Amino acid sequence: MARDCVGRRRERPANPYNVPMDGKGEKRGVAILGSTGSIGTQALEVVEAHADRLRVVALTAHRNHRLLEEQALRFRPLMVGMVDEPSARELRRRLQGTGIRVSRGPESLLEAALHPDAHIVLNAVVGSAGLPPTLAALGAGKRLALANKESMVAGGELVLRALREGGEIIPVDSEHGAVFHCLRGEEMRFVESVVLTASGGPFRGRRREELASVTVREALAHPTWSMGRKITVDSATLMNKGLEVIEAHFLFGLPYSRIKVVIHPQSVIHSLVEFVDGSFAAQLSLPDMRLPISLALSYPERWGPPFTRTVLPELERLTFEEVDREAFACLDLAYRAGEAGGTAPAVLNAANEVAVDAFLHGKLPFLGIEEVIANVLEEHNPRPVCDLRDVQEAEEWARERAEDAVRMKAG
Ligand code: NDP
Ligand code: MG
């Protein structure tokens, strides 16, 4: 079957979801899941900049009820969702009389994802908690602007199955956004490989021995991007790039051997597509996540003016390096889990979530992250993924094994 770059049949009309286009009068309704996070708050800046084209219909957070309240009063969504129950009660009390409905629990994510007024669902939740709303949005035939890479890693096969029935994904992760936009108008049969760029994180150039004693504060000091804590640690271990390799495999339907990673410290080239004729297409701009967010919300249009203007003569040299795969072993762990398939990527992701959390709480040294993940993967016998339950069982098992491994290392 002919497929476009997000795994769907190609014969679909250009705008099958009736997303309002410029000049038609109607605004695009957006549901933002994870609105209090780094991506979520930047998405609201994009909405604010394009208030004539976009309106917020739903917002969700985990427990930051103060910020969600502020956002609700400012953007006046029809509903807000708060996963943590006590925070939801507090928010409900504070939003009384505003007419904004407050939902609680993990189901509130589904409610936001399925909101009938949402033309676009932006999933900016962190972690595999984002998988159920990803599947729900696609199941309802929605356009999904996907930042939550963990849902693609943990449930890639389920996501592809949902996509075959309906819905579409516009990637927000900057690398995949870059590849997606480079592929517009191209046919996958002419693609040789996809090259994901990585800044290399704060520890680029360090040898493995030098990584043993790095601190949380050092790991959180990313050289080019300002992001949430979990993804910032993932960038320091290069697991972020590993997760992105798996994400790219599912999004673009390429085998792992044709998904490459190169270090590009300036983060100006967001990723590249290599074609069979030896030419490359790339997307360039100074790093600013509001660009991929804006591209996803404006698709298939492009809206100006830019948030950050890139002046070519002002750019420093653009350089590329090989990844030091010995110092940053997480990348190969991800390739291995991806190749193993089935439940292995979900197990990799869940073990990583536990290990990163333990590192952030001072319970695990930096190199302990990859050791915990390697131990858990070693013990895992991958099984096929038929439904969400298969993913959740594999994740539960991986979390327990990873917590044991963390305890052993701490003791
Ligand atoms: P943050 O940690 O900054 O924000 C996460 C958001 O998700 C918050 O709104 C948080 O709510 C909410 N949340 C946390 N846990 C849960 C849960 N269990 N259920 C529901 N909601 C939850 O993360 P980022 O914005 O950095 O990242 C979001 C996603 O985007 C991640 O998957 C990341 O990998 C991806 N991404 C991020 C980039 C970036 O520049 N930040 C770049 C590319 C991809 P609360 O505030 O209440 O805790
Ligand atoms: Mg990225």
C-alpha cells in the first residue's frame, strides 16, 4: 500500500478534517494536553500570536493547578482537565462561576483529546501517560500535533494501527517536524535515509569515565534548548535521540538501518532527509520550539511573522560529528529495543522514565541510568503488541524491574 510519511494511505484529500483555513472566518479549535509544561506554555504563546486563527478549547495538566487556573482565565477554554485529584478539587473551587468545566483524573486527558470543538489536539504530556489520549485522538479521526514522543515509542504499533483507520499526525518534536516538512511533496521511495541531528547535550566531548560523577545540575544545563527536566536529562544521556530514532521508525516507516544520527552542536539544522540521488534536504532555523509548534498548528499553511528570525551571515559555522557511542550507550540500547520490536520499546521507555526520575532525585548516578535500562532490557522477552493492555503490562513489569535495579544500585 502506498504510504505517506506518517504511514497513511496517500490518496486522502489535503484537508480531510475540515480544519479551518486562513480567510475562512472560523478559528481552529486546539486542545492542549500538558499546557503547563515547556511545550504547552510555548504553544499558548503561539495561540496568542495567532489569536485571529486559533482558539483554545481544552487545556490539561498533571497537578500544577495554579498555572492551569491562570491559563484558563486568560484563554477561556470550554474545559480544563487535571489528572491529580486533590489539585482538580482545588481548581474546581477556584474556577467556580466562570463557566469553565473542570474534569479530573486520567480520563480528563481523553475528554480533552475527544473534545468535539477541537480540530487539532496537541499532545505535550511528558511520558507514556500520553499514549491513551494519542490513541483516542486518532480513533476520533483528529489531527494530532504530537510532541509526546513517549507515546510513539511505547505504543508505535498501536498508533500505526489507529492511523490506518483515520486521524493524522503532524510531528512537533523538532527533528521529526523537520523531516516531515522536508518530505512534503516527496515520495518515500526516493528517500535513502533520515538523518536526525543531536546537539550532543551538556556532556558532548566527555569520555565515559568523566560521566561517572556528573551532577543533576550539570545534566540540566542544556547548551541550546530550554525544556522540561525529563527530556533535558534524556538529551544529556542521548536517550532522547534513541527515543527519537524509534519515533522516526514509526512515523516515516523506515527500517532502523536507514535512520541515522549525527551530532550537530549548533542545533540550527533540525534534521535532514537524504535522497537516493545523493542530495539532502534540511530544515534550518535558530532553535526555537515555537517554530515546530506553529508549523503543526498552521499546517498545511505557514504563518508569519517568525518568532525568531534567522540571519544567515550571523550564524556561526555549522558542524557535524559522529556520536561517541561508547560514552553514550543509551543510543544503541534504543536501536536494539527498536529492532527487537513488540514490547521492547515500551520496556526501554518505562525503564528510562524510572531511571531518569531516580537520577533527578539523587538515587542513581548518571551512568546508572543506562545500566538500569540495560539490565531491564536484558531480562525482557519481547512479546507482540496487540492492544493497550499489552503495552501497559510490559510497562508495569519494566517499572518494577527498574525500581528493583535502582534499589540494588543505591544499596
Ligand atoms: P514538561 O515536564 O515541561 O511538561 C509536561 C506536561 O505534562 C505538564 O503540563 C505536566 O503537568 C503534564 N504531565 C506530567 N505528567 C503527567 C501525567 N502523568 N499525566 C498527564 N499530564 C502530565 O515537559 P516538556 O514540555 O518538556 O515535554 C513534553 C513532551 O514533549 C515530552 O514528551 C517531550 O519529550 C516532548 N518534547 C519536548 C520538547 C521541549 O522543548 N520541551 C522538544 C521536543 C519534544 P504539571 O505541570 O501539572 O506537572
Ligand atoms: Mg527532539
